[in-house]
Amino acid sequence: MPEFSLTPDQESLRDLARKFARTEMAPHAAECDRTARFPEEIYRKAYDLGLMNLNVPTEFGGSGLGLFEQCLIVEELAYGCAGMTTSIIANCLALEPILLGGSPEQRRRFLTPFCASYQLASFALTEPSGGSDAGAIRTRARRDGDAYVLEGEKCFITNAPHASLYTVFATVDPERKHKGIAAFVVPRSAKGVSPGKDEEKMGHRASSTGTVRFEGVRVPAEDRLGEEGDGFSIAMRTLDQTRTPIGALATGIAQAALDLAAAYSLKRETFGKPISEHQAIQIKLANMAQAVHAARLLTWHAAWTIDHGGKGTLESSIAKCFASDAALDVADEAIQTFGGYGYMKEYPVEKLLRDAKLTQIYEGANEIQRTVIARELLRAYQ
Amino acid sequence: MEIVVCVKPVPEAETRLRVAADGARLDAEGVKFVLAGYDESAVEQALLLKEAVAGSTVHAIALGPAPRTEEVLRAAVALGCDKASWIEVPSGGSDDPLDAARILAAAIRGLPHDLVLCGKQAGDDESGLVAGALAEALGVPGFGYVVDLRWDAARSRFTFHRAVESGQESWECPGPIVIGLQQAWNDPRTAKLPAILKSRKATITKIAASGAAASVATPEKFELPAPRTGAKMIEYRTPQEAAEKLVRILREDAKVFP
């Protein structure tokens, strides 16, 4: 039988993240959103408390959590500020290829020094010519003796300007499409690595997103993860792991929107009574509550499936896709509940809508998620 | 230095409170209990002293029912306490702070202690009596509302201050001593994730409750404050409009101004 109550251990992890989100993140969320400031002091505190390298085993200095516990934490953090959460969990995404594709020696060599202090890493897959079509990567890796030479540009890379380490996907032979892709670990300090400027974004403005150029970057062959053709599989298996926490992140945004809307509806009066007593608002709140609840349970189920050894491709795609769509809808309805005030930047709900939008796009656009869901689904009927 | 710090589970500030069926107590059903804020300060003070005095041990002790008492002891261990002891008493037992002090004293007598720290009062019933009564029961000096507690190693004495009306007292005293702490020098620390996970496996030693006297005091009635009414929200577009509307209300409705 499924078990839906959290263990005391899980509750204590959730409480830690909740406290951090509400006391350290939320008070700075509006200011960072307005000014697009990257609040490194908050990220440093998140690292100090063990909220950063959640998926890295403790033997390498990470927190060593399962996906379910990661999701509990990510939802709470996103409740405080989705943008900050994106930057806090970007290390999980960037380091996952090393966990999945690295040899024991590589895991020790890269992860142990990285996790020993506050550092950021970036997952560098997307290119200006396309993100979802990962097989069409143009960044080249040319073999030169005992090294590779990287040439190309990556874009929309979270934390890129602040990262000290990149996991980079490049092709050794574009003709070989998916089978020509290789994954590399590249330090920021390598000659020829140049992060570009921060992008101006609609939401997630406390997070930093930018390009990274690789110009004649020499990467020792021993820093390649897996074999030459393993890169695409490493990238896809990475996203299978990190997609579910995006469902949790979206759930956190949706819960924040619901809480704000419900509290406001009890205070705001029209026609002589609180708007919570008007059926029109009650129906909105009921629909929002259903969406939040379903998003959370789908996310929990996907995380549970993967933690119990399942591949979870279908479950995590459903969770990410549903929760991100729910987050946008719930944020939208929260604004509607606030009426004109909801549209004003002085109130916190419009930020939630802008933040929710990205969850439909990044870590696999929802169109790709639906393609994956349909493929997995139809396989069962063939 | 052997430091004992007393902690108490209290309802989380945001939890919704209900009156129990007997009308005399808080209904604990579904209430989330946490380490009391004042006790967090006491734990922080204990840890600061431990860091300042090499070879110190911090022993957290709590009195109360399962599971909430065990949970706050784990929270204290996650913050850095070395040991934890739980005196299990049933929920709905004596509410008399003097009883709590007697039971704690009976347990603490069996533990090495140079310093016994308490928060200045509990975060729920706010009695503020346990630290003083505990000092009396242990037969050692006791001070309440203490700030800036330090250990003067050269003179083997504790030094501390008490903020009093229009001034500050400065004291020194050798141990053992009981201190009810006003606040820590710093903001209480937050437990880190690895320490939280480790605390889940920590040994919580059970101590049998003893020393309670037949309490003559019993709670009679527990009431939640009545919700306030009559608040008026002023809607406005500009600060000027808000001020004008407020002045009109103060003049015409409340008649604060002529």
C-alpha cells in the first residue's frame, strides 16, 4: 500500500527548508525580482545549511538525499522564491551527469573538491539553435592527442556567469547525431571558456542565466564522462532525474499563489461581505486547491517511483508537465482573485505568474514532455 | 564544563489552537510542537560556552509526553547538543511549573552539572517560574533575565548581566548555578541538514520521572482571545487620499479630533 504521511526525518528536512525559505529567501524575493540581483549571500547560506548539493552522496560532501526528499525541499524553497530556487538547485542538475556518467575516480576527483566549499556549477546542454532537439548539438569536440578541443556556444545556462564548473555536451561528429555526443567536465578556469552577460528575464530574476562560449578549450580526455557516444544518454538520464524536482518547484509556486489568494479573499470585502463568501471566488479557490494537491501527489509519485528503482520517465514527465501547467493556472487565478491589485507589482502574485511560466519551458518544454508521455503511453498499447 | 540545558516543546507560532474538551487546556491534537524560541536562545548560549571552554559537554533535557518531547530533544541535538535525556510524563499531567522544576531537579541531580540553562520562560504558558524553582530545588544560586553569560576561566566564575529598570546589573558567581536566559549573544543558529539527519539516529536517554509533589494548583479554564472586530480597511489610490480618509474617520466617526 502507498504511504502518504511523511516520516519524522522527512518532516524535519521539510521544516528546515520551510524555515530557510520563509526567513532567508522570501524577505528578499521582491527586491531581487525588481532589480534582478543575484543574491549570492543567500545561496552561500543555502550551501552552509546543506540545501545545495542535495543529490550528491555524503561520501563526496553532498547531502545524499533521495529524489523524494529533494522534492520536499525544493517545493518549500520555491514557496519562498522560485528564481532563487532555480539557482540553488542548478548544482544538482550540473553534477548529475558526473554522478551518472562518471567513473568512481572521476566522481571523487570532481565532486569532492567541488562540494567542500560554496561553488556553483552549470549544466551546459542548450545551444542558440535549439534546446529540446539535443541531438542537433553543434558545439564541436575535436580529438587532439590525449585531449579534446571544444568550440561552440551554449545559451540559457543557469548560473553560467557565476559557475566554477561546467558539464558540457559537445559532438565529436555531427554526422553521428545522438551517437556522436560526448559529455565533458570543464572548469571555468580553462583557457578559452568565457561566460557572457546575464540575460534580462521575465521571471526567475534572482537567478542568473547566460551564454558560455568555448573557444579552443583544451579538455583532457580523462575529463570526458563515459565513452564518446554516451553524452546524449547521460543528458537524457540526467533530465530523467532532475525533471521531477521541477514539478516540486512548480508546486511550491502554486501553493504560494493559493495561500495568498485564500488569505486575501477572507480580508477583501465586496457587496458587504468578504469575497471568500462569493461562490465565484470559492470555485476559483477550490479549483486552485485541486490543482496544487494533484501537482504535489504526481510529483511525490514520480519521485517515489524513481527512488524505488523505476525509470520514471513517464511519471516524471507527467509530474513536471502537470505541475508547471497547474502553477501557471493557479498563479493566474490568484491574480484574478486579487483583481486590480493582483496586476500591480506592489503585490506579490504577479511575480508568481512570471515565475511559473518558466517551469513550462525549462528542463524539457512541456511540448516535449507531452511527446514523451505519448510515446511511453503508446508503447503499452503496441 | 558540564552544561545542562532545559528545553520544552511548545506549539509552533503559526499553528491553529483549539481548546480541549475539558475546557481547561489546549487541545494538543494535530498541533505541531517545536523547540521554544527562548529555549533556542538557551541552547545557543550553551553552545557558545561549549565553543569557548574546551572539553565542555552540553546535555539537553526535557520533560513531557511522546512524541513531541523526543522531537525537540532531537532538534537540540541537531543544533549541537552532545547528549539528550527525556523525562517522559503523560500528556495532560500536572500543569504546575513547580512540579516541572521538582521533576527536572530530581533528574539533574543525577547528572554532572556546572551550569543549568533555561529560557527565561516557556513559549506557551509563559510562567517564567521553572528556572527560579529549579535553582531552589537544586539548592544552588539562580538568576533570571540574564544576558551576556560568559565564563571567566582565570577566576573560575561565570559573569553575566541583568537588564533591570533603567540600568544593568553585573554579576559574577561560581558554579553550579541555574540561569534563566533573556537572550543569547547572537541569533540562535539553524541546524544544518547533515546534523538534522544525524540527530534522527541520536540516542535519547530516558529518565524516570520522580520528585513530583502533590500539586494543589489545577488549571480551571482555557480561553482563546476573542477575534477582534471593528477594523476598517481604508481603500486609497494615493497617500494623500489615504490620509484624508483617515483624518475624516478620526474626526467624524471616532471623534478623536474636534
